[in-house]
Amino acid sequence: MSINLSDFEAGKSYSGDYAKDLADLQERLAHVQVAHICHQKRAIVMFEGWDAAGKGGIIQRLTARWDPRYFEVWPIAAPTPEEKARHFLWRFWKRLPMNGDIAVFDRSWYGRVLVERVEKFATEAEWRRGYDEINEFEAQQVDSGTTIVKLFVHVTQAQQDKRLEERLDHPWKRWKTGFDDYRNRARRSEYLDAMAEMFRRTETRWAPWHVIDGNDKKAARIEALTIIAHRLGAAVPMDPPPLDPELEKIARKALGKD
């Protein structure tokens, strides 16, 4: 099924009890992380989307109750000279999770067929070859036991402009904006074409896309966390780990409870 970003622009306000629903989801996600640790399962949660779409806010709430020893957030920026000297996927192989860990990517390998394509940082032959390379890379991860959750956070031009203006006006948010935001904004139609082909060429059964309507931040956060909790929870046994009888015996004796 083709993905059309215009289908994700309603921006309806969240109608539930946001604080309660968020807390419930974060507790569920905390259990999901423990299940990954106990069963030594690996996972990747990957975010793409427009500048100022709300990816960072979703990631903050996603990881709020996770044990920091067992996850890593990777903010992906322009490649370094060392990374440019190698295949474009090399820097992502270095950041893949170990058993029991969850890796969160704030932007990803899809830069090859988005920003590198539009801004001509990659040749046409390179970005066209990128679709198959990405699909094979993701298939390798899934085949080796890693769960992949891919999310794209979408906002309209009007909503993006509103948030970019807020970043200019708010002294503690100015660090979030830079020249690239406005250069990318000016080429929105080219990015939309690149995104349409990206969805068409990389929507696979082993790593499907989930598009989030980011025009209402609260609704977007709840939807994104719900999808992540469902996908990660379905990939690992969710029964609490059993208590080792010998450990229980020793512990209760030590605590004077035997």
C-alpha cells in the first residue's frame, strides 16, 4: 500500500487524558525494555521526518523510564571525513545495538535517499543504489534477530513554519535551529518527491513504515509510543522473569523473612 503524506495532516487535538495515557505508555515501555534485557533481544527504533516535526520530544518521552545502561540515542548529523571515506552504512553498523539493548536513531541511513539526494551530496547512481542497500541492510538486522521500528513524523508547511518561528523567539530553543532548516524548507517539493520514492521503495514486510501526524504534539507522542510499545512488545516474551528459588531462599534469609 502506497503512503501519501497528505493523509497525515489532520492535526486533531488529543482527546484523551494525556498525562495519564502517557504515564501508562511509559510504564508499558519500561516493561518492554526489561523484557529485552532479560531475553537478550535487540531492537532499533528509527525516526525520520521534517525539521521541527517533534522527533526529539517523542524520543524524550519514549526513553523517560528506560534504564540508561541498556539503550542509546544516536543523533545523526552530517558524516565526518572518516565516515565519508567509507561506505555510507559503515557509520550505522558501528551504532547497532548489542544483545539486550535498544538503539534509537534520530535520523538515519535514509539520509542517503533524502538529504543526500536532494542536496546532491550523493551522485544519482549512489542514491539510486541506496534503496536496495538499505533494504538489504535492514533485512540483515531482522534476520539476525533485531526488531526494527521505522517512524516518519510529518507536519504541514504551516505548522513547521510556526515551530521554526517559535524557536527564533524563544531564547532557550534557538539552539535547535540553523541555516539548514531554512535551506531544506525552500526545497520542500523536492523533499516530498524524495520521500514519496523512499516510501515506495523501502516499505517492506520486515521493516514497514509508520507515519505519524505530528501537527498536534500530544497526539503524535501518544501514537508514536503506542506503535513502538506494540511492535517491541510483540517481538519478545512479555511475561515477568521468574524468581530464582535459590536466590529467593538466600534473600529472604538475609532479610529475616524466612
